[in-house]
Amino acid sequence: MRMLFRCPHCQSRAAIRTSREVSPLLRELLMACQDAECGHTFIVHAEAVRTISPSAKPGSDVHLPISDKTRELIAQHSSMTGQIKPYAALPAPVPPERPMQHGADHRLHRCL
């Protein structure tokens, strides 16, 4: 699935030129308007804001609220089965060490 962003000034399509990870939940995108006469460049933040389907491998450093709809479905399931297993009660595994990522981050800073 592709994301469609429009230039906030002329409403033409905008393309992602580069991006960088700010945190596990936030990515910063450098956008460029495709209308040559406009030429606007701007930053967009793409952020994970809530959980729809809980992860089978939750990271201990990731804290996303559960959507209201998912919370309702969990409550319905619990009342029908008599089992109560809230997502928050699941043990979080210790995440493996992540190697330092180089590449996109330094290119983005040169563009800004």
C-alpha cells in the first residue's frame, strides 16, 4: 500500500524523498511537491498511535494503547469464554540488541 500525501500549498502529489527513524513509533519523512512550479519541500511525521491487533512478540520498549474497538472485542471474548487475559498482562520479552543503523539518517540531515 502506498501513502498519498499532497502538497499543503498547491494540493499536487508529494513524493517521499528520504526518511529517518526518530523512535520505534515515529518516522520522519522528507516530502517534495511534484509540481515543478510549486517546488515545496516539507516534513511529515508518520506515527504509530494505537494497537488494533496485539503483537505476538511485544517489545518491552513499545507502549501503544489498545484501540477502543479491540478493547471491546477482548471484553466480549472474555465474557463469552470466562477467560480474562488482558493484553497488558502479557509478559513482554526482552528485545534483542539492535545494531546502529547508518545510511538514511545522515542523508536526511544533509537535505535539511
